[in-house]
Amino acid sequence: MPSQLPADTNLSSPQIKLLSDWNDGLTEMNVETTGRQLHKDFRRSIHPRSLDQPEQSKEEMLKEISELTSFADEFHVGPCHSNLLLSG
């Protein structure tokens, strides 16, 4: 998978805005910002199914992310940095 967007990508599209806001929330370790990007009916499925991980609702996934960020904070781990939306 390419690590950069094509040069002709419309960076003001709703899809890019959503990904950018999601990425900002994760980078800032801000669960509220991340959660705003998910639909109220969001469901997270873990694959492969052979891992026997249950499907998660939006609230369950955000709780898990919150626990992970709290854990990272306890060890003074700074925000993560992502190159999700690097442009070419």
C-alpha cells in the first residue's frame, strides 16, 4: 500500500477530512475527537474470525482506545505520529 496520496488527490474532500480528523484524534490521543468521526451505528469486526474476537460497538471500541491511551499516559508515552495522509 502506498504511504503517500496521489498528487492529484482532492485534500478538501469529505473523505480526506474524515481521515484527517480521525488521524488527529489518534495523534493527540484524544478519544473524543476520534469518536466524533464514527457513526452512531459503527461496528468493529476483528479478522480473521478464527481469533474469536467479538464485534465491538462504537462505545466499546472507544472505551478500549481510552484504556490504551490511559495506559500509555501512565508510562509518559507521547502522542503517536502517523503518516496516514502524507501527500505526494
